[in-house]
Amino acid sequence: MGSQSDWPTMRHAAETLEALDIPYDARIVSAHRTPERLYDFATGARAEGFKVIIAGAGGAAHLPGMTAAMTPLPVFGVPVESKALSGKDSLLSIVQMPPGVPVGTLAIGRAGAINAALLAAGVLALCDEGIASRLDSWRAEQTASVAERPDRDG
Ligand code: RP5
């Protein structure tokens, strides 16, 4: 994520990965404030053993795109809700990548963070039966948790 201030959003990705028992590393890497850290991370991520990168940032959110420019790993971008423009700035600056440098862009905020983790799990599940099985269970639990009728006092 681009800042400590992104953690309240990005923790939902972390918690989803934990629920699926998928190991991950959470780091603060700012495209603007720590560009050399970004370069070192993105260029070294594959050699470090990462398989998928989830990049969450807000405002002028260059982190996902710049990361994708420097690694062949799949990059999922999470637009963090900004104060000034409610995350529309984050969304547009992440989603409009030029052809040739893809960022899989999710929804703004918590939903995007959760779904980025689930998409990452889906990618990893292609080559990992344990993750595939846990993802199936997670989805089955979600389905089972939806009541057929509303709780009218809820
Ligand atoms: C972006 O600027 C970060 O991803 C964050 O969403 C936004 C604001 O950062 P802070 O000023 O809160 O550190 O780089």
C-alpha cells in the first residue's frame, strides 16, 4: 500500500488472505515518497518469491501501475477512498492503464480489497490444490450465510 493511511482499507485484503490461510507480506511502498523502495520491490518481487501483488493506493494512485511496469507478476489494484474525491481519482488513475501494462482494477475501498484477495487466491488456486479447496469452502460458507428471507428487526 502507498501509505499507513491505506491500512484501514487494505487490512480487509490481509484478513481475507488470512481466512484462506494464504501467506502474504504487507508493505508500505509509496510511488511518490519512496520511489527507490518501489523500484527495488517491484523489480525484485518475482525473485523474492511473490506470485501476485495487490497494490492499494489513493488519490494520484500511481503505485499499482508503476509496480506493473516493473514486474511480470499479476498486479491487482485497489483504489483507496480519498477524502477529496471519494476514491474516483484513485479508481481512474489505476484503471486507465495503457495497453501492454495491465493492472486488474477492483472496486473502491473495502469491497475492492476483499475481492483483490479473492482474485489473488483464484490465481494461486490454479496451481495449488490446498488453496483451491479452501477457496471453495470460503465460497460455500458465504453462500450458506445468506438468509432466504430478511430479518425484519435487523
Ligand atoms: C497515496 O496518497 C496513498 O496511497 C494514500 O492513499 C494517499 C494519502 O497518503 P497520506 O497522505 O495519508 O500518507 O500515496
